[in-house]
Amino acid sequence: MKKSKFSFYFVFIAFFSFVTIFSVIVQKSYNNLINPIKLVESNTLLTPINPELNIDIIKEIESRPENIDAGGLNLINDSQISTSSATN
């Protein structure tokens, strides 16, 4: 009577299939964990904002003169306004 080694091969294949599936799941989980970290490191828009205020910038803004040349802000002269309203 010949003894079949079917059960040994089945256990052998089942064990390595389990190891392969387990390693694939661990690798995918690790990639899902690491990929967002890599994206944040490569993209500057995804970096967290520092909530601490830079006091030097605030002091520089406070030291600016209060009276800014208002003429530089007006893009349209009064003469242009009067001529455009007269033509309408």
C-alpha cells in the first residue's frame, strides 16, 4: 500500500501561502502609514503652521510710519473721474 503525501504538500503550500499573504498585508499597512509622512515632507503646503508669533515682525510693523503717502494709493485722479462722468 502506497502512502499519499498529499497532506504534507497541502500543509507546506498552506503555510507559505499564509506567510506570503501576511507579509503582503504588513507591507501594505506600512506603506499606508509612511506615504502621508513622505507627502508632507515633499510638499511644503502640507506642513503644519507654527502657532507661535514672531515678535520681531510685530515690532517691525509697529515701527513703520503711520502716515503713508495716500497719493500713491489713488489710482484714478479727480480729473479722470470728472471727465468720465461728464461723458456718460
